[in-house]
Amino acid sequence: MTTQLQLDSLPAVAAETQPGLIAVAMSGGVDSSTAAAMLQQQGHPVVGLTMQLWNQRRLPELQVSSSAQHRCCSLDDVYDAKRVAQHLNFPHYVVNFEEEFQERVVRPFVRQYLAGRTPIACTNCNTDVKFEPLLRMARQIGAQRLATGHYARIRKNANSGRYELLRALDDSKDQSYFLWGLTQEQLSCSDFPLGELTKDEVRDLARKLSLPVAEKPESMELCFVPNGNYVQFIHAYARAEGQPLQDREGEIVTQDGVVIGRHTGIHNYTIGQRKGLGFAAGKPIYVLAIDPQKNRIVVGEDDALRTKLLEIEGVNWISLAEPLDASPSTPEGGSSAIRGHAKIRHKHEPAPATIEALPGGRARISFETPQRAVTPGQAAVFYDGDTVLAGGWIR
Amino acid sequence: MNRIYFDHNATTPVDPAVLEAMLPYFSTEFGNASSIHTYGQRARAAVETAREQVAALIGARAQEVVFTSGGTEADNHAIFGVVRAASAGRPRAHVVTSAIEHEAVLNSCQALEQEGVAVTYLSVSREGRIDLEELVRAIRPETLLITIMHANNEMGTVQPVEEIGRIAAEADLYFHTDAVQSAGKIPVDVNALQADLLSLSGHKIYAPKGVGALFIKSGTPVKQYLYGGHHQRGFRPGTENVAAIVGMGKAAEIARIALRREAARIGGLRDILEQGLLARVPEARVNGGGAPRTPNTTNITFSGIEGEALLIALDLMGLACSTGAACSSGAVEPSHVLTAIGLPPAEARASLRFSLGRGTTEDQIRAALEIVPSTVGRLRSISPTYQKHSSRG
């Protein structure tokens, strides 16, 4: 005879989703773990989600070294996130976004390099994965909001009615540069609990809460590129896609078109790079431009690397609506210039500039003083003080 | 929150009677079944009783049952054991299996391929069954083994194993079947199946995890897999996990006695759940519903939703079920089984498995019939693909 089991009982499962539930994107690192802990301490019901983004098995040839640990897509990190959730006693799930990540981040990353541009995978991952399918997943499982461990702030401006994206209080950790693509809708349901903290404060909090990841070192590299060797990655990826890269050599020319050498493939170069180019007339030379049509690298002296003007595309206006109609009389139908500071790469100190909206989702940024190595494929983010006014891809 | 567990094909709770039978073997009856003294003799007796109980569940003789660490070991042992014993001295070897086997079988076959053994993966119909004519055509002079599961873990569909056994016997081939998902749910009789080897798992039949069994018909040459001491006639060495083996024996006994009644009861509940979901959720379809199935399993496609999201949403509300196969990180991977029956990837991803068990009650079915339709409705209302899909139609 069967014995009555313990687990049967009343039909009392929750009939509704939990009100106020916040999903936290957990990488298994100290930042997102602490963000989850903070929200829980503030009394919010929390559910942790860890994205499975990239399967290291995809490119087995890159797996020879074991240093592919401590990457955001590694199993160790997934287990770390699970341990944190267990420690704090909230539910946690791993969600599979390998396909989205491959389509929206990895493939564009490789294509951009092969087209002579220098992409930022983290921005695509934020805009097109974390705050898109992951946010949708959060909503589907019954969460109203999505929180991440980013260092940035969101504020609703009572006057304009718009959600604003602000730099983190800790300047050295600020990640607003990677978040410029967020729409009003995405900002309205996102939380960055670490925006007002320094890294040290986050670590202290993690220690105080005895989070199992409190002492975990930070990951700085692209999560899917082992050892930070992106050239090796691009070759392996192209081979795996059945389109191996071969014979991509071309000419290295000066601005006057004088051929001074050969390059090994334009994807091996980035604007401002000096390494591997040698000297001309005793002066160091740098990559000034990459010409995918002619398969050429254009080089020159440091002075020629500097420019005041740049144009961005795919512009996202955050703290104000696209100001195209502000001044219909301006040439090209653009806006009048707005003053502020612009940042053209992650480690660039924002420099005084103006921005004008152009038709077609473009904008023009004019710096007061010339800036070094404006790099197509990177983003330019325009700030008004701490507030992100707009961002876009450098053309 | 009272949780509802509809994932009995993944694992089952240890039956209280099983636990009770096991407990002495952790403490007072702790002997090593290989020892000569009284402690050892009592442990040996318990292991042999369990062997008889497991044998009785499948119509085998006790000496034909080898205890293993679980279903995976049993599958590996059967497949590698037969191929290595039979292929010795032969230049070529060939194995026939199906596309919807458990990974323990599929990956064993793939490992054999690495060693130069040819493997045929039979396709399955829309209902998840192999085609017997295709099986016959797949047999070659160098074929050694047919390994085809009894019941499928994801859909519960039952293969025509008796016919497969007959085909194997006529062709003088060894026939292994993974009965991990059928044992305890439907009758499993090694004689009716003409099986030479059959795998069982303890934790699918209310015994603990970490114990399983392999039936090996007397006279079947199987090369041993592990090497060590004299345990289990030296064929499967390693000190017997006496408590777990006792648990598996007791579980087999309970399953055998309760089989008919529980199959009818659980099958009735499954039908209420299935019919109820089909009635309450538009555009829901049962996978494998046209084939004979284990009575506890239903696999349903809810078009336009992400199964992963539905699974998590239901779990957060206290209902546990499953989708596809989990990879090592715990993320959901597209099901090779649903892909094999011809579901496009989006439909495969929109499918959930509910597997009922001994603890399932009518109240639980009623609760599930409330929360599953409302949650599917909510997900569809925010799904861009479903809205697109509906506005088209």
C-alpha cells in the first residue's frame, strides 16, 4: 500500500504575482550581488536572474587556456550568484539568452571590427539584451522593475516629466557611458541601487552582509573574449561561422596616399594605435583612419589625430526630447547648439563641447579644443553636468 | 506558500515507507555486505532482498539485477559493456538508437562514435515513436546492439518495445532499453520485452538519488565497467550502498503492488489537467498525445509564450514543472526531443512538461487549472510575438 506523502496539501499556491517584485540582473559579481541585497534590505521582494549569454563551448579552440574562468559567462559566476541568492534567501533563476547575445552583441562586434570600426560590446549588451529581453523576462515572471549593479543614477524630472540618467556619485566607477541607449520606457522601470555609493562602500556592505562574493576580484574584460585577445576571438568566430578570415592584408598609407608598409588586416587596428607601426621621419606615427573600402590603414603624426568635430548616429535623447524643432531655421533642419561636456570613450575625461541635433537620428558634437582619437564605432555621450543629455555611435 | 510539485519525471520524494526501511542501515545495521561476520551477513541479506524486490518489479531473476549508482551508470554500463564485449576482435561495430533518448544514452553513443563505432539515430514520428520499418532497415551485418528507451522523459510516449525486442531477437542482436521513466508507471516485463538489458533509476520511483539498477539477462556478454573488489560478483565492484539499495528494493515493491491503482488514479488526474488546460487555454496543444503514454506525463505547447518565463513565473507562484532540458548552469536549452518530433524552435521553447506523481491530489490539479491559464494569458498579453501572431490570424 502506498503511504500518504508529506507534500500533498491544500491548493493554496499564490494566485497572483507578488506585488512590488523586483528582478535583479545578477552576474555573480560583488556589485550586482550587493545591489540585490540592498533592495532586499529596503523591504522589496527580490528575484535574481542570471543570464546565460555565451557558451564557451562555441569556440572550443579558444578553450586551451584555463584562464577563461572568472568571466561573466562562466559557470563559477552562475554558482556565485546562486550562492548569494541562497545566502539572502530569495529565488534565483538562470535564463538563457545565448541566441540574443550572439545575434545582438557578438556578431555585430565581429562585423564592426571587420568593417574597420571599434565596437563597444557592453553598450549593445545593455541596450539590446539586459534592458530588452531580460527586462521583458522580468515582466513575464511577474516583476515590475529590473535592477542592475550599474554605477549610475536614474531620476524623474518633475518639470519635464522625463526620466533622466545621471553619472554615478563615484566618478571613478561611473558607467553612464555604457547606458546612454536606454529609452524613457526602460529607464522608468529600472533601478541602479549602487548609483550613490563608492566601490569601497559596496565592498563594505557586501562584507557586512557576509555575501559569499564580498572579496571577489573585479572582471574588467569583455566576458566572451578569453584573455582579452579580441583578434584571436574574431578569427575563431569567423572560422566557426564557416567564413575563415584569410588574406586580409593591405596597405598602410600616409595621409598623402604614400604607401609606407603593409597591414595584417584592418580588424587588428584601432584609431590612435601606435604599436606595430614604426616611425616616419623619426616621429612616432599613429593610426588616423581605417578605410574598409580600400582595405587601407591611414597613418600620421599625433597632431593629425586630433579633431574638434564629430558626428554621431542612432542618437538617443534622454533628459530632453530630440530638440529638432527647437530652431527650424538652422541649416539642415538641425537644432541650435546646446552647451555641455562630451565623452568619446570609456576612459575619456568629458570635455567642453556643444551638441546639435541633425535629421535622421544624427547629431553633431563640436569640442572647444581638439580631442585625440575620435573612433568610429565607439559612443559619444553628451552630459549637462551629471545628467546624460544624449548619446550616439560615432560615425 | 504550499507548493505544488508537478515534476515527478525529474525526481520524486522518498516514500516515507522507503525511508523507514532504509533508516536502520545508516546506524544499527551498518555492516559491509561483503564482510563475513554477522554485521556483514545482515547487510548482505538486505541487499539480496532488495535485489529480489527489484527483479520482481520487472519480471527478472534476482541474479540478473546489478545495482548501480543510478540510471546513467546503468545506461553507460549496458551500452559500453555490450559493445566492448561483442566487438572484441571485430573490425566494425554498429549500434542503433533513437533521436529522443536520454543524454545518458545519446552521449554514450556519441562517445562510441569517437571510438569508431557507427551509430544510427532513428528519427521519430510527430507523436514521438520510432518507425519499426526504419529500424529493420537500419540493421546491418555489423550491428551489435539496439538501445531504445521504453518511455520518453519529456512526453511520456512509450515506444513499441515489444516489437523492437522481437526484431532484435530475430536479428540476433542485443536489445537494451532505458526503463527509467516507465518503471513504476506502466508494467515493465523483461520477458514480454525480450530485453537483454534494462536500466532503472531509484529516485524516479520514490527511492533516494544515487542508486539504480541494470538488468542483464543471463548469458549476455557484458564487459565490466568498473574494476575493484569482489562486490556484486566482482562485476560491479564498490562497497554496496546498502541503505540506498534497501530503499530501491522497498520502492520497487511498493511500485509493483500499487502500480495498477496508482496508474489509474494518476492517469485520471493527468487527463483532468490536460483536458482542462486545453479547454481553458486557447492555442494549446499536447505533444505526443496520440501515442501510448505513461499516465503521469503531459507535455503542452502554449503558442506564443516563452516556456522559460512561464516556468519561472509558475515557480514563483508555487507550481513546479519543467521545460526542455536544463544545461549545467541551470538555463533552459531547446529540447532535442521536441525538436525531433518536428516542433519549430519557437514552439519547442513554448512547451512545458507537467509530470504528476504519488503526492498529486485533485486539489492541486484544480489549483493548477487556475494559475496556469491565467499566467499564460498574462504572458501572452505582454508577448510581442503572440500579439503579432494573433493579429495575423
